[in-house]
Amino acid sequence: MSISDINVVFPEAPLPHVIVPFPLYITVHLGAPDDDQALNVTVPYLDYIKNVASSELYPTWPEEALRANIHAITSVAMNRIFTEWYRSRGYDFDITNTTQYDQAYVHERGIFDTVSDISNEIFNQYITREGHIEPLFAVFCDGRISQCDGMYQWGSVELANQGYTAEEILKYYYGDDITLVESTAAVEITGTYPGEPLSLGDSGIDVFRMQHSLSIIHDNFPLVPDVAITGFFDENTENAVRIFQEAFNLPVTGIVDSDTWYKIRSIYIAVTNIAELEAEGLTFEELQELYANIVLQGATLPIVAYIEFFINIVSQRYNTIKPVEIDTFYGPETTEAVREFQTIMGLAPTGIIDQQTLNLLYREVYSILTEIPQEELRLPLLPFLGINLSEGLGLEYPRILFLEIMLNALSAIYPEIKPVEINGVFGPETTAAVIAFQNLFGLPVTGVVDDETRNVLSEAYQLFLAESETTA
């Protein structure tokens, strides 16, 4: 087998920001957006939901009507925060208490017990359209004095009295394509701006998001050039930023500072209608396609641990590459090490792991590991990548090589496990060794390395290494 035949297949990775975290606190402007005399109050998010629900709803309404309306209330609030609707326009608050713009909030008012109990249960849930990321801007009105394109509050009461569930009420008003999403993570609202300006030569998730927004803006403002969504801030991106700044009356620097970032954000929100009931936001499918086969700075993914291990192996061959800590976070140190590797390999030093970089990185690792005597090989504890290993898988996955190394190490103390050739090929001998291991450790005997087998194997291998160090 030639090293050039080896190709690493990216495992399917969890998408970033598919589930939107709910905020710990929310800042409410007690007046119209442009009322400079109105106060801002920052309150716990749960308290805000209870307050709005107590201000908007009657506690004697049927429970399913209350639930449907509270879902709408949380979704409106989450949409305002997700889109940074006010903060991207230079305001220092997240939402107003004016029903002309948002929803009612009466500071320090009493809370109804019924509303409080339901809010405690569902405050971290929001409505979204199936396949979409953004919380739905779930417009609602009373339906008697005022009408709207969304839910009629008194109409929801009538539907609940007819036996409709909360979800059925929501679908009646917002369409059958909506779904309820539960967020289990809470965060402090810090804004999406990365904290430091983005400029020529930068790379990472923040550059990626900015490029995606500019590309969508281009569809509505052709004057702003389209850019490739790569995560690398190249000269074409710099030119697009300059033209965007000129078009929207910003200082023309080609650098994405806070003002430019939030102007891009506000224009993107406007052209995609994300802050409206009928939105054109990003779908799961589109997000999956955008993030396929790349790993960017700022990502937290299992494959990052493998990349960092690869970096540490190749650092033994190239002394200008600095070893990094092995975890699942793709931080600045890993980015810099990848940049150096790309420079050595004659690639553009983007610091982004794409298919070409990953293939070259693994080929270097493969050539190094297969030259090291087996008794000297030491693998760290690496996470499961969510892909089962079995016979016939071919040369695609570096984990086959690692599997063979671990099985061979354990064969030294378990005669039932026969040594296999370390070549990255899952053949009959590897299947037999896996079956022997599964028999020894009381696992389902399948010959397939699934999550359970992989975890037990890794634990046994790490114990073997520890005992070997002790007796050395």
C-alpha cells in the first residue's frame, strides 16, 4: 500500500449552534426603542418570561392555551436575542416592553401562580420551523381588538376549549412545519462580535460566519462582491468588506471591527427576514453543507483531538511545529501549528483543516507510526467519532490504524488476541482479533468496533500502558 492511497474521511460532525442556548439574563428597555429617557432593566430570563406571560395572559385560561402563548412569548424573546435585533443597531438592550415592537413587560409586577408553574417547565423551549436554526418570531395579538398574521390569543383559548393541545394550537396559527425545540444550555449574553477585529490572514468560525453573511447580502446588494465561504480572510474577502463599508457609510478599512460586524449582522437579518414570521433563515441542510469537511478555529469537536495528536506526532519530524495539548477544542495554538504544517507542505497557511490538509497530515502520521517499533508506540485516550469500524472499511479511517496498535499491544498479555499487521486495513485478521477481545471482556461478539467496544478497548489499552510504565 502506498501512503498516497490513504484518504481520511471526515466524520459527520455535530453542527455548531443548531440548538440556540437560552440567556441567563435579558435587558429590557422600558419604552420605545428611541426613547432615550426610558430605563433599561436587566432581569433573569425566567423572571422575564413569567412577567410577560402574566402581563399578556389571563391565569384562568385553559392550560393548553397558556402553554401555547408562553411558547410564543419565549420564541419572540429568543428571536430578538438570536438576531441581536437591537444591539446590532447600536442599542444597549435586547428587547423593549412596548407591544408596538415587542411584547408587554411590566417591571416588578406580580406573577400568577398558574403562569409561573408552566413557565418553570417550558421557559427554555422555543418554536422554530422544521429544518431551521433560528427561533421563530412568533407574532401574536389578542384577535379581538387587534389582528395580526400570527396567533390570536383569544382564538387560542377557543381552540383549547375544543380540545386542541398547545402544539396543535401553534400549528393552527403558524403552520404544520413548526416544531418545539428545548435548549439545555444557558449563557450570558455577550454578543456575537468575536472581541477582536477580523482582518487579512485571519481564519476561523467567525470569519466563516462573516463570509456567509456577506454572500447572502450579495444576493440582495450585488454591489457587494460575492465571497467564497472558506473561513479564511483572503484578499477577496477584504475587498468585499471595503465595498460593504463604503456602501453602508462606514470607515473603509477592509477590517471587520465591531461597527462593521454588527452592520453586516443587521443587514443579513434584514435580507433574510429572520426577525419576521416568514423567515428565510439558515436550514440544517445548508449548515451541514457549509461545514462539511472543514474544521475551523473555535470549533469543539471530537475530531480535533485526533488532529492535535497528529500535530504532536509530526512535530517529532518537523521541529518548527510546536506540540499542543490534546483536547477537543480547536484553539489558537492548534491553528498556529496547522499553519506551520501547511507552510511546510506547500499549502496556503490558513490554519483551517480541510480535506487536503487532513490527508497530508495523516499520511505523515502514518509514515511515522509505521516506522516506530510497536513496543514504543503510545496512543493517548481519544474520543469515539461516532462511526463503527468493521471489516472491509478500507483505508479511510485513521482509527483503524489506532485499533490495530491497541490490539497488538494487548496481544502481549492476552494470547487469545492474535497480532495483526499495522497497515490501516480492517481485514479478516483484525475481525478475529476484535472478536477475541470481545469474548475476553464480555462484550457482544460482533467483530464490529462500536462505541462500547471502542471504550472498553481504550480503557484496557490505557491500563496496559500504565502498568507497562510501572514495571519498566
